[in-house]
Amino acid sequence: MSSRILFGFHAVTVRLKTAPESIVELHVDASRRDARMRQFVERAQAAGAKLIESDDDRLIRLAGSPRHQGVVAKVNPLPQRHSLDEVLDEVEGPALVLVLDGVTDPHNLGACLRVADGAGAHAVVAPKDHAVGLNATVAKVASGAAETVPYLMVTNLARTLNELKEREIQVIGTAEDAEQTLYDIDLTGPVALVLGAEGAGLRQLTRKTCDVLVRIPMAGAVESLNVSVASGVCLFEALRQRRIAAA
């Protein structure tokens, strides 16, 4: 089993909470003695993690980034669900899925996973050939959400969207030229929200496969939002509507 790297307080703390036995070794900055580090070390010791004091140069080499915050963990990968069907079969209530078409920046993906977790999305789906995979940068930006939200990369995105439709999940794409706005549509039922990369938007086949297209109304001078911001707007609007409906 090949290990992977997590770094940063949030990403490693979530792994300590959810699967401490998967941590092979945990490197911490030997020179850092502030309250946050002391509390983190106490948590790691209580979880039984193997602690190794390391200098900054070693931490940078392990993390592949200087933004490690003094915490780098070598971990075994967690068991992953093999398919979107497996995830959806376990969903209670209306499904909420985020689909990303063409998001290749790890910082954007990490932020999308973070908002997906916050809004209670059941999965994030992306095509294998037009997307970034999970890596240490994604996990760092996601602040632990890479451990909690299933991220499923599929061979054929259009086929997957049609399979969602067969499950009676409405596939809603976002496009700047859509007639309806996000706030004109009912998001209380099972939905998959489909967003493209900033600038490029949805690919043509993805766009054609959607049941309906909506736009986020913009009141200022900019024409579009970063994909992670747009994901947050869409997902939390769905959450808002569902909470009102439930009440």
C-alpha cells in the first residue's frame, strides 16, 4: 500500500480524528513551541501517532511546499468507495452532488471540496481527463474536506450525468448566458450542480447533457466568479432552500 502526504494543521487534524491508525509517521517542526503546536502534539500523542521532530528543510521536502505550517504526515490511503452508485445508495433524503467540469487547479479543487463539505454535498464528481486528482496541495486547501467528501473521477462525464438522470436526479448546469437564475429554480429535490472552469465554462457536450441551465446573477463589473466561490453560492442556496422546506 503506497503512502501519501498530508500537511497543514487542518488536513492532518482531520486524519487524526477520523483514522489515526492510518498515520505512518507524523513530522512536526522541532523549533515551534507555540500553543497551537503544543495542543496539536498532545492530540497526536493521545491518538498514538508516531511523532518525529524535523527541521524546516525536511518538512519542505516531505510536503513539496513551504506552506506546511510545521506539520507533515505520511499516511496510508483510506478505503475509497469505488463508484458514485455506492455513494448514492447510502444517501438518505434528496441527493446533493457537485460536478466539476474542467477544474485542473489544485487550489480550486481543494476550495470546492471545502465548500461541498460545509454545504453537506454527498459527493464531488469530475472527469478523469479534464481534472486534477487528489494531492497534498488539494488536501491542504480543503482543510480536511478531502478526507470527508467522496471525490469520484469518472471516465465519461456525459454518461455519468445521464446515469444521474436515471436516478431522477436533476442535472443543473451553470452558464453565464442562461435565461433562468439560480434563485428561480427549485433545489429542494435530488440535484447535481454542474460547474465548469473559470473562463472556459462547461464543455459543449456537458452543457447539452444538463436538464436545465442557470446563471448566478452578477450585480457588479466582473462577469464571473471563481469556480470555488460559484460552487459555494450554488451549494449553499440548495442548503438554504432545503432547510426552509424542512421547517
